[in-house]
Amino acid sequence: MKPLILVTLMGLSTVAHAAGRYPELNKELEIMTGVIDTALKQSVEKQSIGYRSLESLYLAGQGVVFTVNTHSGGMGVNFNLSDILGNISAAPMPPIPAFNSGNMEFEVDSEWEDIAEDAVRRVEEAFRETNEEIRDLREQEREIAWEKRDLERRKRDLEFEMRQVNGKRVKDLERELKELNTEMQTLATREKKLATYAEQMEKEQQNRVDKQKEAQEKMVKQFLANFESSVGNALCRFGGGMRELKDNENINFVLKNFFRGDNREYSDRIYVFTKANIHKCVQEKISSSDLLSTASVYQF
């Protein structure tokens, strides 16, 4: 019985010790959340991808998780048309965030948000209209192809009949055949013009898409560079304040729904920093760029 009592008491002591560190850890997390929130607001507020809010929590045995929410033109940050058409700038952020239990949250100015969303809708509508016009042109081409086949069939019938008759009927057939050839030439000219115009529109549309993809890639690259620099500097300068975090735990950052693939499903960009490497950076044994290079970064 005594060994059992001893084990029980040891277990209770461990639980009590763990519970005792949480209030202090929560204070440290609140301070760190404020530091990172300020750093992110200062580094990305004028970019096309805007910083929206920061949420934080602690997972026992794993570490701290900072969830970063972003926006682009009021439509979210992902690889779809609405994020980048026209390279629309992000709406400005209000100066004072609301603080609540370790979470830093603030809203985007609604007037600028509405302007950005309206601009996105206008550009998307222009794209839809162009695509509809291209589809209409291709439909006209298909109709012309049917007409050509019908004319070719009639021409074969006339030529066959000419071989079977003589006299006045031959002259009538020759006249009909001449008219038919003229009609076929007119149709061929129309078909060529339609094809040229459709190809031109498709090329222009593709050029716009390519430019928008390039702008999006540049926008994302710029945001990530500033984001990673801000996070690295903040961890190296203030990461030592997370004293209650265990040595084998991590500080993680999740860029929530940062990408959206062709299947329209969202994915996060995740960064995992070990406390050991953060401690090295705090002690200036490694630089912030070195710290970033040690992080595990993946998309999920």
C-alpha cells in the first residue's frame, strides 16, 4: 500500500506543479502576443496582403501556437482570381487593436473594405464577360463549320447531277454551283475573321492572367519576406521572455488559409521553431536569419 500512496502523491505533485506554471505562462504568452502583433502591424500594414489578427494558445507538451489571419482586398489570401486582379491594395488597419485573453484582434475599416471588394467584383465581371464573348465566338465557329459541311454536301450533289444531265439543266446547275461557291467563300472569310479575333482575345486574356499570377507571386513573396523577418526579429529579441515554456517545446506560427489550390481547398503555411534555437538567437549565438533557416516550414 505504501508504494501506491507514494506514487499517487508524486502524481498529484506533478499535476499541481504543471497547473502552477500555467498562470505565469499565460502572462508570458500575453506579452509575447502583444509584441508579435505590433511587429506584424508595423511590417505589413501597407502591403497588398494585409495582417488581420493574431490568436495564441498553448498546447501542453507541444508549445505555443500563434495563428496569423491575413486578408487581401477583403477577399482572403489565396491563389484565386479575386485576390490579385488589378493588384488591389489592402484596406488600412485601424490604430488600436482590441485585446482579449491573449488574442489580438482588430477589424478592417469597412469603407475601404467595401471599395476593395467592389473593385475586385468589377474586374472579375470584366473577365467573365470576356470569357463569355470568347465562348460565343467559338460557338459561332462551330455553327459555321456546320454550314460549311451543309454547303459542301450541296456542292457534291450539284456536281453529281451535272454529270447525269445535259442541255438547259446543265446551265442552271452551273449557275447554282457558282452561287454556292460564292457563298462558301463568304463563309470561309467570316470563319477566318472569327478565328483570328477569338485567338487574339484568348491571347490577351492569357496575358492578363500571366501578369496577375506574376503580381500575386510577387505579392506573396514580399509578404512572406516581411512576415518572416518580423517573426525572426521578435523571437530573437523577446523570445527569452517565454521562460515557462519547456525546453523540449516549440513556438509555432500558422498562416491560416494562406493558400488556395486549383481544387479551391485552403491550406495553411506553418512554421515550427524550437525553444533551443530561439534561446541561441536570444544569446546572439545565431542570427535571426539563421533561426529562420532552422525552422520547419510546410504547407498543410
